[in-house]
Amino acid sequence: MGRKAGFTDQSVFAAMASGIADGVMPGIKDISRASRVSIGSLYHRFGSYEGLLAETWAWSEGAYLRGVVSHLHNTQGVRGGLRAALYMPRFARKETTAAPVLISGQRTVLRHAALAQGTRTRASDILEGIDTALTGFAQRYGLRRDEAELALIEYPRTVVAVQLGHGGLDGSADALVRAAFWATINAQQQQKAA
């Protein structure tokens, strides 16, 4: 079987994401077959299967988390939090290939690989950046750190997962994320007033 002499990382990540969307963590042979890139070329480019997992995490979850941090840093006030929350459905619409990775349970496996590989510094920087941003947002608005993560990341992730599981994202995803965000913020403000 002929294999591509040159390939893009994107084609390999797309093959990985396709397997993850089917509910499994594809092996190196599966990735080779789906991307039509030889196993040797994959090992040469990524160093190991774990290296491929680490780079897939950085391509999907890492890119998403960097966007959340950017919104929190670049938009003043509570609106920065809302923009960060709305980034999940917007990212999933724009990056349709990466979206299945963001909502998969396999992202934990990818994160562990990213923290164990040569990309550890990059993954640690991304995770430290999101932790700092979430902690800062929580402190500014009287939330616990876990409440901030729910409002900005996990509720939006759930909305996207449910809608993608039912055929695709529609306009209601943004409305649902917005409602969950404001419910979290308003509940905390009511508790502070009581």
C-alpha cells in the first residue's frame, strides 16, 4: 500500500480525532491506515505513540484552553468570563475536526501523555495558564475555583457534547451556555447578598 511521502500533522490529528469520535483510542496502526502515513513516518515525526497523543492534546484541548485564557485576559469584567464560556461552542463550530476530542473521555489519556512527554513544559504552561485565569476570575467574582471551571469550561463542554451527540451544534448552544454562565454568576451574587 502506498503511503504519503509528505504529510501534515493536521491529517494525522484528524485521523486520531476520527477514531476518538468513534469511541475508541486508535492505535498507531489505526492512525497509519486512516491517515495513509507510514508507521515509520509517524514515529519519526512524533517520536512515539505517546508523543502523538501529547501533540493531539496540544492541537485540540491545548488550543481550546489557550483561547479561554485569551478571552479572560483580553476582555474586561464579567463579560470576559462570558466570552470564555461561549468559546467552547464557537471553537467546536470552527474546529470541527478537533471537537470530538474536546468532548471525549479520551482527553484525559491525551492530557496524561502530554504531561509525560517532551511537550510537558508546553502542556504544563497551558494548564498553569488556565488554572491561574480561572482562579483569578473566581476571586474577582466571589466564586469558588470549581464554580468558575463549571461556568466557563464544563457547562459549555456538556452543552457541546449533548448537541454533537444529537447531530450537530445549533444556535441554541450559545443560549444554553449563556444561561448556565449567568445562573452561576447570579447564584453566587445572591449568596453574597444574603
